[in-house]
Amino acid sequence: MAANPSTGRPDYVLIISQYVVYNGTIPRHALAASRILLLLSQNGKMTEHLATVYTFDRKCGLDLIQGFAETLDVEGDADPKAGSERDWTPREVRVATCQSILRMLLNCLEHTSPNAGHFLLGFDIKHSISKTTLQEPGVLGSPRTCLHAVLSFLDQSIESKGRHGPPSVIELSYKLVYVLCATPMTSEPAMRYLRTTRDFFCRHLQAQPRSLTGDESVDTKILLQQSWVLRCVALELRLTAAQSQRSHVQRLVTVLLEDNPEVANSLAENLELGSANFHSSLQSRSSAVQAFVGPVRRKLLKLLDVMDFSHKTPSKPSWEFFDSTELEKALHECEFQEPGGPLLIDVTSVYRRLSEEAASARGPSAFGQKSLVTQEIKSIMLNVLERNQARQAMFAKKQAFLAWRQATEVLVTTCPLDILGGETKVQVLLELAQELLRRVLEERALTDVVAPTSGVLLILMAALHHSLLLLLPDSGSTDASNLLRMLSVASYSSSLLAILKSLLECLIRTGSGFQRVRSNYYTSVLNLLRLVRNPTESQSDVESERILLDSRSDTERLRQNHMEMVSSYGEQLMEVVCRDICSGHEVTQMLALATLDVILSLDVHQQWLSYLSKKGYLRHLVDSIMTDDEEIKNFLARNTGGEAVRSLYVLESKMALLARLASSRKGAQALLENNLVANLARCEAIDFHPSRLQGAPVYMESTQWLKPSVAKSYQQTFVPTLQLLLAVSAALGPKHREAHVQISLFIAAHAEVLSSIFQPWHLQDINITSLEELALATSLLSQLSMLDDSESDAALFEQRGRLRLLQNQMLSLLPWLTVARSGMNLRERIFLLRVASGVLTFYCNLCTMSSSADRKICRVLFAPTISYDAMYRPTDDGRGSSSPPSLRVLVQLALAYTADVQRCVSAHTALMRRIESLPDLGTSELSELLPPDVDHKALVSVPVGRLREAAKKHSLSEASLRQGELTLLTCLIEQALFLLWRHLEYFLLQCVPQGSTIRQGFAVSGLAFSAGVGAQRGTPEVGKEAAISREEFEALKTDARGVLNESFFREVQAKEQYAPGRALSAADPRFFEALVRRLKRLATLNTA
């Protein structure tokens, strides 16, 4: 960069660069100059200096651009021979110069600032490079640049029959094009020029794959050429799909996937006509489709065919004069790696070290064996060359597959469904998956390719799962003709079973050292098994509604076939999955747990459950909860520790699996025998409720989803625990005393946490997190009413005080449910209804247990008044009141829930109409149907198809929630009416009023709100002291006639009119009718 004394300017590099211009006359000088420039291009400041020197004089700059471009116009088909450069011909020297110039341009593009590389390629470095408009030579005075020369050379390489060009030059040229497309600064102008002016991507993709020659060095370059082309195609697909350039996406997809020979040949002929006529291929496609002859192999599979996954590694022979261990150490020290290249051995350094070692040998024996030592050195050098060739071949195979993977993943994930969707996409995914699995299972498969292959399989299986669901009829569809046209999962059963078999074999063969590979295989298996899992057991209501197979028999047969395939591997597969659950990486553990969860849902014979219990894995799984509890407790206490977050997610997966086991009676019994509930009772993390730690229930959302807040972390521990206990209780039934005793001990052990959850301000300050906790807690605590207090149990004797206090707190929540609330979303309302369901279930259980032996005996839970004036208000501390609530609360709830039924049915009907009208809506209407938290500004660039799919998914989810809300409302109405009827029947028929007052009667009888729900001694019975006075009795009769009138029954019975057949009653469809009929009889006959 120093000043030239002759010119007074720092133009030494300009003089050196001018030697490149004379490449035709003095090629060796040009080669030396290009190598100097290659070294200078490694420095960013020097490339800027070169650009400044080149642009100082416009004419000189144009001459340099033309000269460098001419240097890239090379002839011949071979690279320069290895050996002495003195023996090179002028053509080989020019090829070497071209290689140096291309490498120099690549080095320049690595630097962010405008430099000589951008100038030589035709970009305007005096203005914003990204705003440059590249033109053809001669257009608007544009010179012929290095980019034009490279593209012309590449075009000649695919158009010439039998002559392609030097392989290394082609590979570097394709790499240069890819770097231009991938660099943010040059991507937009370069890809626009290549797409619109040159039609580069389609034409060069059509020319792939090139046939391998058998020469390993040449084949390595061919694979690298293919890798750069596929990477460019992946970028083009991603960009054009995001910009909704449908014609370009359609042509690329057609080239990659077309299996109709007429269409493929027509497209190839149009592409050969040149870039000027490439649009005519779109017009000829529709006519070519009509003449279908037979399928041909898709180009995407042809590109995979040239990649041989097997690989031979050169042997390491033993040497006579050199120690093998020391030699390997020396070879390792001589290794080097160029940026973006394979790890190679420096042949020159190895030869020098061997020669020095041989020369340092002394003695007569060494002198006499000099020729033998020299011969062994030659053998070692040949072995080093073989190793380098093998490493280069392995690197090329890996790069080619990674590029194929990139193009494939972009193809299946970004292309619009109307271009690549439906049965075509499913068939493509099946073919790709089967081909990949066949290659992975081959002997001597490349280890470096196995990991990315598993990643591709993961993407393919996820896309297959999604595509098969899209083929199935929607839950809201009522068109029978659509159902007949839809294709079921069962029609692909043979292909799915073959893929499942191969995936299981891959999982068994893969060693424990490849945890990421195993995780990918587990996820792939999960996506397959989720297609045939029982829809009622699916985690997603929307998904379960959409899984519709041909018939019930086909469904069962498909599940049975998949389970038979899993069972065919016997204990070998069981051992692999169980070991990953116990000792795998955290991610592998979670995926193995999820896989076992799905397998258990298909295992009707419960063979896996028996294996888990017999081998002790179930006990290990239950005992590991205590280990996770310690880490999670520390995390909740200090909100620190990344390892604890891992334990949190693993524990959540374990709870999901245990809940699956608990869904069957045998599994729930096995969990009890392995002390599951006892271990959960000892978990200290459950006691770290946020309200107890911070003094108030603060539920703040975390900005990092991977590391949730303390409140979210606690919910991920507390909610699955209660869901698991509810599953155990439901599976074993109400008469299983051991299960209910252990659950009662769990509740008693964590009574303080549950007491804080039962505080009434959870129903005042609506929060979806607190409502979910409260809903689960009320459901679990309602199970305690199934225990008979008359029986003595030593284990529960000391805990009865805590249990009764919790029960009283829950009973006191009922009046708070009558408070009108506004501003709640649908999910919050459903959780609130679940809370009400838990509370009313507890009330109903208490009534039914007390009257199970004798209907004349009733546990009184409500005051015998139904008037508008007698309204019960609980205390603010959540501990209840000295007086029970009025029966008026039940009337209010029944009427309020009946009105909600009408609103819910109307909303559900509107949702169904909205789903049917989705195909006719535009972008603005579709954006209004998305969730409110969606950024509507970002929807501008989203294709209409994806918007419609998202709107459909959201509408189906909301419709499913509405259906769940309707079911809850129906059950709540029946529970409220049942409690109303039972108490009115007791007060008006069984209870004989005498002189005592209602307050004194309830005080003596020891009702739930004072002496506890467990007190049987004060229950009113016939022949004993009455709990209602004559005045109260007459007032109740009068009020019942006024409240339970025709208007009341007309409103309640309107439920059947609003929702006929939409939601069944809790026990029997006739249950509701019987309740209404008996209430009418009480209101008319017994109140006269």
C-alpha cells in the first residue's frame, strides 16, 4: 500500500492486477499475479484498497473487469495435473489462474464492506450494493463482468454434450453463485438477476445429477457441484415461496418431483431453449399432463442416487522400519484444514519428516537397508494419498447430502399446499422416507451422514403426519360427498408399517453415544404412532376430531397392525426404550417417555406394563420423582439453575406417562403398589406455591419459554401431579379404599397449599393459572366424600382435622360461583365451570352417601329457604360461615347455566358456519379469525392458503372448547337440580317440623359449615329432634310455589330445545327429565 515512486500513488497492486489481463499472452505471469491477489484478498482492508485503486480511473477499471472476466473463460475438461508446475501446458496454467481468481472473489465476498470482489462482479460499490440492478453485457452500458463469465461458463458446461469443463472450476463457480445468493448484501440483486434474466435455477437443476466417472477425485468435485446447486435451489424455493411467486415455485417443484415422463420431457425441452423462452414451459404443462404414460423416478430421488452412503476407509498397515504408533502421531500432527474443507494430511510435511527420520538413522544396518526404507516411505506416502482421497470423498458425500437435505426440508415445509399438497405430497414423503431408511440400514453406512439423515426423517414424518391429517374430513364438515372423496390413513397402512419397521430397526441399531440421532428417531416414531392412536386419548381435541378412518373395524385393524409391528421386536425394543427413559439425555428421556406413552395406549394386552413392573423400571421411574423433586424445589426457591429446568420438563413427561398407566385399573394398581402416591406426598416442591413464597398469587408470564417463571414452573409440577391422582382415583373406582386413603394422605400432607388455593379471591381476580389449579384441587378433594366417616382408619385419624377444614373451605366456594363476571375469555370460563363442577360434585356425593342406606336420612347442606331475601354471603377468609347457604343459590345456578347453554349453542353454530365459509374469505377476513395475540402486521407476507389453514385450526379449536363448555353446563344444571330436589324432598316430605328454630336446629346438628362435613351425629332423622320449625316449614312451602313456577321450569327445560343431542346427561338421558318431573311434583302437590 506504499506509494509508487514512478507514479506517486499506491498502485503496486494495480500493476500486479494488470498482469492478469494478459493471461492469454503471458499465462505464467498471470498465474503468479493471481496468486498474489489471492493472498491479499484474505485481508479485508486490502480488498478495500484494491477496490479504491481499481475505481480511481474508470477506463482502467473497465479494462480490469474485462481482463478478469476473460481469465475465467477457460477451455478443456481436466484440472491441472498434480506434480511439477513446470510440466503444465498453457491451458493448464490458465485453468490454475482461473481457480485462483475464483478463490480470490470468494475471499472478497467474505468481507462485509464493499471491495474489489463486488466491483469485479458488477456491483455498484459507490452506492448501496443491495440496491444494484445487474444487467446483461451491453445493456445500459454494462460491461461483461466476472459474474457474466462465470454464468456463461456454467451454461456451457450443461449445454455441451460430453464436454463440461474442469471439475474444480465448475465447483468453484457454483460455490461463487451460492455465496452471492446467500450473502445478505448481494442476495437480492443476484437472485433477481439469476431468476428473471438467466432462469439459472431451473435450467441448472434440470441438468443435475451428472453421471459419475469412476475417478474418485472427479466424482468428489461432481458431488460438490451438485451440493452448491441444491443449496441455491433451496434458497430460491424459500424466497419465492415467501414472496408468493407462484410460477417460479411451481416450476422448481415440477422439476424436482415430476414423475410423469411427458411432463418431465416437455419441461426439459423448454428449458433447453434458453432463458428467453422459459415461460413457455408453464403453458405446455397443462396439455402434457393429459398424456400420462407411466411414472419415472423423481429428480429428487435421482439426486440422492448418486450419493453412496457406504464408504471404504483405507487400511492402516503395519510397517517394518517405522513404528506404527509414532507414525500415526506424526500424521496427526501434519493435518490441516482449509476453511470449509475437509481435514487433510499435508503430504509435503509428511515426506519431509519421513526423509529426515530416514537420514538420521545410523549404523551399517541402516546403510544396507536404505533402499528398503526408501521404498517403505513411498508406500507410506501412497497410503497418505489414499487417506486424503477418502477424506475428500467422505466430505463430498456429506456436503452433497446436507445440500439435498436442505432442499428437501425447504420443499416439504415452505411450498404452498395448492402447489404441493394432498395425495401428491403424501406419496412424495412416503417415497423419500422409505428411500432414506433403506440407505441408512445398509452395511457400512457413513457415520457422518446418519445424523443428518435422522434429522431429515424427523421433518418428513412430521410433514407426513400433518399432511395425512389435512386429507381427513374436518370435524365441522357435513358434506357427505367430501367424506367419500377423502383418503383415509388406512389406505397408506402398508407404507406406514414399512416405515415404522425401519425406524424401529434404526432405533435399536443406534448406539447410546448418538443421543441426537436417537431423539430424532423417537420423534419420527411418535409422528407415525400418533396417527393411529385412539382419538379419544389424543392430547389435542382438534386433532382427535379430525382423525376419521373408514370404519371402526379399519381403525382397530390399523392400530392392531401397528402394535403387532412394535411387539414383533419383543423385549429387545422394550429394553432399549426403558434404558433411554432411565439413563438417556434429558431430551431423549422426554421423547422416549412420550413414545412409551403412545405405545401403552395401543397395547391392549398390557405387555409393556408387565415388562415395566417385572424388570423394576416402573419402581425406578416412581423413585426418580424424589430426585427430580429436590432439584425443582431448589429452582422454585431461588429461581436459578439450568439443570433444574431440565428436571422440570423430564418430570412433566414422567407424569404424563404415569397418567397413561393410571388410566387402566391394572396400571393404577401397579402404581399404588410401587408407592407412587406416597412419594408424591413426600414431594416438597408441591409446597412451594407462588402465593406462599411471595405472599400473593403473582402469576407473571416469562419472556423465555425455555426457562419459565416460578409460577409457570410450579404449575408444570402441580397440575400434572393432580391430574395423575385423579386418573388413579377414576381408574380404581370409588370403592377402592386403599387408593382413597393414600390420596387423602397426600391432600393432608399438602393441606396448606390446597388451603391457599381454596381462597375465594381466586374467583374474584380471574386468572387462568389459578383457575386451573382450583379446578383440579376441587375435583381431587371431591373424592374425599367417598370415604365413609363412620369407619375408623388409623392412617387418617390424625389428619381428619385438616381434611375437614379443606372440605369446609371448598363448600364455602359455592356462593361465590353465583357472582356475575364479565371480561372472561372462553378458556377462563371453562376452568370456572370445572371449579363449579368439582364443588357441586362434592355436594352431590355428600347427599348420595348419607341417603344411600335410607332415603329418609339426608345430610343437610343448604338452609331450608328459597326466597329472594335469604341470601348467603360467605366470610372473606374462605373458612365458610356459621350458617349454610340458601337453596336460592341452586335456583340461581340452574337458571344462569341454562341461559349460558343458549349462548354456547349459538356461538357453536356460528363457528360451524364460519368454518364452512372459510374458502370464500379473503386475507383481511381471515386475519380477523386468528387468535388476538397474532401480529397482524406480519400477516401481510403470509400466503392466503396458510392464513386459511391457521384460521381453520383456530376455529376448530374454539368449536371444540364450546362443545366442552356445553357438556359442563349440562352436567352442572343436572347437579344443581338434583341438590335442589333432594333437599326439598327431605324438608317437605321426610322432615317433620316441630318447635325448634332453624338456627338452633343447625347449631345442634353440626352442619358442614360449623362442626364439619364428617359429623354424622347431628344428621336429622325421622323420630328425632327436628331441624326445621313449623314457621320455617310453611315459609318454605310458600316460597317454593313462588320460585318453582311454570316460568322456572320453562327456562330450565329450554336446555333440551337449545341443545338437542349435543351433550348427554351425566348418567342417563332420562335423568334430567326425571329431576324436572319430581321437582314439579314437589312444587305442586306438596306445597299446596
